[in-house]
Amino acid sequence: MTIDTIDVLFAVIEDGSIYEITSKKDEDGCPIVTMTMAIGTRPHVMPRRIRGGSRVGLSGGGILLYNEDNPVPGAFQLPEEIDRSFYGESSFGIVALFLNKTDAIRCTLAVCSLQRCDTRWWTQTKAVVDAIGKNHPVFTLSESDPVLKFPLPPYVFFKPITRLLV
């Protein structure tokens, strides 16, 4: 699958909801990102749209719509590179990313506790990350968030061992 063919993906969120994320834009130029299913403990009005930007940023911290504050033709700014005043709406943390809704539903129903960047779904998440690549016209992967690159628990950072062995 190439970046030319990935027009839709699905994200399972910590609260048990599933978002359909499309590269298709509405009349305001905003990508269509919609909560299509909620299984968690909190009731939601369905469907719920995330709005407020022309790009979709994806990180372990969640789905974020944003506008670039310094657009350059042929280059895309990452969410962490722009001023937060250009951020739109966002979601809770991402558990996993999927290429189809059936797998996203299986994830939500199969586990009793959803964890941010859940390594049980790393194979499916990696397939989405690989399909998006670095130059997708709408979807952007955070580069400061290691959890979308490596199958590690969220916010795990390695520190060198400084203790001397005696």
C-alpha cells in the first residue's frame, strides 16, 4: 500500500472509541475525522467530529487536527513544530491504528483494558505507519513520539546506566 492509496484509517482510542480518519476534506478544507463507535464507559453522542485544521497529526497522545503556522510548498510541518495556537480539536491517546474497521472493532472488544500505544496491536499499527510514510498530503506522524516508531510502552525513554560495577 502506498501513500497514494491510503485514504482512510481507523484509530482505537483509550476511552474505547473508534475514529474513522479520512484524507477527504469537507467544504471548509478540514479532513473528516469522525468517532464512529464508542464502547467505553462514557456515553458519547454519535457521530462526533474532530474539527479545526487542514492536517491530521497522529501520536501516542492522540489524534490532532492542526494548521501549519509557516507553510512551505512541498514540505509539511509536524504538530510538534508549530505554535499550539494553530491546533484544532483532538482526541484521547491512541491505543492502535488499523487499515480496516473490522480489526479496530476486534481490538476494542478483545481487550478489557485499553492502553495507550498498546504493543498487542503493534503489527497493525506499524502497517498503518508504513502506509502513511513521511510525505502524506493529509496525515502526519509525530517524530518526537517514539511509540509510533517502536513497539515500546508509551513515554518510555532509555537512560544510560551510570552506576559503576564493582
